[in-house]
Amino acid sequence: MHTQTTQQRAAARLHINLKLERWHRRCVYASLALLLASGAAWLVARYWLRQAGQFGETVHPLEPWSMKLHGAAVMLTLFFLGSLMNAHIRRALKAGRNLATGWGMIITMLFLIATGFGLYYLAGESDRPVWSALHWVVGLATGALFVLHIVLGRRTNPHRPH
Ligand code: HEM
Ligand code: HEM
């Protein structure tokens, strides 16, 4: 039987191919983009487009529509996150590549799921602003983290032309 040295094992781990197939990568990009865009659209409608009317503030139609879109984007995103579990996340953790932003992605996604759940099922009138701010501040930052994750991840790929 062939026994591997620590060095050979490390080299083998480095060569696990973690690049996603094109259709899969595009689906992940599209669902995350829709998630971010719908969240941002709600923020614009809520904080910039409300107008003072005769009976108090009037809600802009974009506000409820952007949340419906957000709900749809959430469902798509969770579906594709599930699809990455084995194909990407588990194998990438084993390969030990891109660990910092990889764990960052896992933790931020779990945080967004938890605070999204909180907004939908737990938040009451008084504590809603806290859930809301925690959720969207981290949500907006996720866009930057995702870009960083991909740029740094590609640099660790020994097969990619640089
Ligand atoms: C997997 C990630 C995410 C999940 C599971 C999630 C889930 C949710 C849920 C369940 C709601 C409540 C909807 C409602 O009350 O009708 C919500 C609201 C919201 N989400 Fe997300 N979301 C995620 C990512 C994001 C991102 C990336 C942003 C970026 C800006 C964002 C921004 C918002 C905003 C602004 C609201 C409205 C907050 C409020 O009602 O005060 N979310 N999200
Ligand atoms: C929520 C979790 C995650 C998401 C949504 C995600 C998403 C992605 C996407 C879309 C890419 C670009 C793939 C390509 O260019 O084909 C990528 C690259 C990469 N990710 Fe993740 N990832 C996640 C978690 C992780 C974790 C936990 C690790 C490792 C510890 C990791 C390591 C990598 C590496 C090494 C690359 C570069 C792949 C290459 O080009 O060789 N990712 N990630």
C-alpha cells in the first residue's frame, strides 16, 4: 500500500478543483445579486422615497414590492447555498484554501438567516429597528466580502492562469 507523506497530502489537497461549473457559478452570482439589490431597493424606498402626505407619511410602492422580491431572492439563495454545501463548501474546507473569507461567508450567511428569521417571526414593534439594522448593515457588507472571497480564492488556485 502506498503511504503518503504529509507533504504529498498537502499537495493533493491543494489540487482539489474547487472551481464551479459555469451554470452553477452564474446561478450563485445571480441569486446573491438579486438578494443584495432587493434589500438595497427597500432601503432606498423606506428612507428616501417616503413622502409626507395629508395623513402622515405615504409608503412608496417600491417598498412592499422590493420585500416581495427579497423573499423570492432569499428562497433562491438558500437553494443555491444548499447546492454549494458538498460541491464547494465541504471540499474547500478540507482543502484548507481561502479559509478566512470562506468562514467569513459561512458566518455572515448564518447571521443573515438568523436575523432574517428574527425580522419575520420574532420582531415586535419596539425591537424591530434593532433586528432591521443588524440585518441590513451586515447584508450590505456581504457584497464586499463576497467579491473579496472570490478574488482571494482564485489567487490560491494553482491551475488558474494569473
Ligand atoms: C441569506 C441571506 C438573507 C436572508 C435569509 C434574508 C432574510 C430576510 C427576511 C426573512 C426579511 C424579512 C422580510 C419581511 O419582513 O417581509 C428580510 C428583510 C430585509 N433584508 Fe434580508 N435576508 C438576507 C440577505 C440580505 C441582504 C444581503 C441584504 C442587503 C441589503 C438584506 C436586506 C434586507 C432589508 C433592508 C430588509 C428589510 C428590513 C426591515 O423590514 O426592517 N437582506 N431579509
Ligand atoms: C456561503 C459560503 C460560500 C459561498 C456562497 C462561496 C462562493 C464561492 C464562489 C461563487 C466562488 C467562485 C467560484 C469560481 O470561480 O468558480 C468561490 C471561490 C472559492 N471559494 Fe467559496 N464560497 C463559500 C464558502 C467557502 C468556504 C467555506 C471556503 C473554504 C474554506 C471557500 C473557498 C473557496 C476557494 C478556495 C475558491 C477559489 C476557487 C478556485 O478558483 O479555485 N468558499 N466561492
